[in-house]
Amino acid sequence: MEVNKSLIISLIESALAADYTRVRRVGSQLAKRFAEENDFDAAKAIQALLRKRGVPLQTSGYAEALPRDAGSRLPLIEEGQWPTTPIMLNGEAGHTISQFIEDAQNIGLLSEKGVSARLGLLLFGPPGTGKTLLAGHIAASLKRPFYIARLDSLISSRLGETAKNVRGIFDFVPARNAVLFLDEMDAIAKLRDDRHELGELKRVVNTVLQGLDSLTDDVVTIGATNHPHLLDPAIWRRFPYKAELGLPDRDVRKSLWLHFLFEGEGTREDDAAILAVVSKGLNGADIENIALAARRRAILGNQEPSLAEILLAVRASRAGSPRLLDNRELTTADKKALTALLHETGGVSQAEISRIVGVSRQMVHRYLKEASDG
């Protein structure tokens, strides 16, 4: 990669000034640039250094003053890194996110014209659909620090402390020109079923509302929940932009397999297409986990797992009982199950099933006949 002089100069200035936050931000920019140039080794090396929180600046005595819980003294917020893993979205969500980023990038102009909106985005959908990853990508697109607050970790058993913790988050972020990611927002609503009094619940909700209302239009706030029906309607109204992150559609699933399993290898398009169909119902995290497990086995076992073994792992994950990829020989039961799976999927010929399962076409026909005869 061609050396970006401004980034290098900025990094040195930040280090000499013991500006820990800026060092991390510039380092994340460098990692992202290396990743964009397909120099993933350099990107991963920088990310690994950045994870060693505080080590480079210990001699200066500098430590970022993050807000902490009064009882446990644990940080209420953490600074996240800009991700290098790509984000892949279904069409409607992608359109909303593009519009949100465009508005955030032009907030000065919109404010000048009197048509700015609060930069609040609510992400909702099932677990594993990439809400945290997406929030990190938005921060990277806007070139802003990325702060993560998990509201479930802000809840204290001490009366009044939860509201105080929430206030601490909203007091910390505005001066930092950052993206604030409020994860697990439904945790507040779950207070209703906990030992807390109803009065405490109202105090906490009001504190969140007051915190959101106190932010100026240029502060980017992203909320996330797996259970949108639990959120107070007043909280919904504080987020003008809303995006549902559902399970990936077939095109996105194919892109995920191509990226995580085949590393963009164009010759595996057909295999990725089959995996995309069979993996319907899995989220992006499920697909990434199976794909990376297969690549680990290929590296450590010096043998790439067969497509059949990967398909069986997908089938097991869909059934809620994940299967290890171990390059073992398929049993007859495995072959019959895989034949049925590919046949039920549709669009896979018996010749293709024969290739994937590793049996003759006659055996494929026999397996299917046995299945239909019950």
C-alpha cells in the first residue's frame, strides 16, 4: 500500500501528545486502508496492537477517563475499533443506512438550511444479523470514534444507580465527536420483570429520554435491540431513522459464503450458490462461523473439508445442533441425509448431487426412492 503521509503524521502527533483515543482512531484508519488494499496481515497486526489497550502510553501516565459504575468500578462504555470485516445488507436496510450516512456527512449543510434531523438510528432484528458490525462501519464511514454502551451492563442492583450510569454515558459522548452505540436497549424494559420497582423503571426510561434529548443534532446515536416490541414508544420516537436487519436473503448469503469460505474465489460461484440456498434461515454470524471453521480445518489438517461436510454442518446448524467439521468420512446416514437435503432444496440435479455426495447417480436415485417409499 502506498504510505498515507497524513495518517502517519497524525499517528506520530497523537503518540507524542499521549492522545490515546486519537492513536486508536488513526490506527483503525490505517488498518482499514490496509484491508482495502487486501493486505490483511498488516490490517490484523495493527488491530492486534490496538487491542492492547493502554500499553503504548503507560510511561506517559495517560489513561482515558471512561465513565464507571460506582459500585463495581467497571467501565460503562468501551471504545470499539472500526471493523475490517465487510458488512452485507439486504436491499431495504442498505438503502436506509446509505441515506443515514449521507445525512450525517452533510449535517452542517442541512443545519444551515434548517432541515437537519437528529442523527439517531435504531437497528432491530434477531441476534447475529450484524447490528454491532454495522454500527462500527457507520463510525468508520463518518471517520468518528466508536463508543459502545451495553445497556444491560448499566443496570445496577442499587436503587438509583442505573439512572446515574445512563446519565454518565450521555455526559461522556457529546464532546468527543463520536458515534455512540447503545446496545441491548430492551434491557431497560426487562426491568419490568426484575426485582426493581416500577418507579425505578420510569426513572431509567426518563433518564434515557432526557439523555437523547440533550444531544445536539451532530451527535450520532445508534440504538440496537433484538426485541423491538419491548421498547417504550417514546424511545422509538427519538430515533428518526429505523432499519430492520433481518436474516440475509439468498444473494447476501451467497456473498457471505464467497467472502468467508472461498475468499472471493470466482471459480466457486456454483458451490456458493448451493450453500446459499441450503443455508436459508441462518444469520450472518452462523455462516461466518461455519466458513471459518472449515478454513481452520483446511489449515491445520492440510485437507480442505468437502462441500458435503460443510453442507451437513449447515443442516445441523439449521436444526439447532451445530456439527464439528473434522474431515471424517461420511457415513451412509450422512449421505442419505445430504441427498435428501439437496433434493428438497430444488434446482440441484441428480448429477450434481452425485458429485457433492460422492456416490454414483444410481445410488442417488436409490436413496431418493428409499426416502419416498418411507
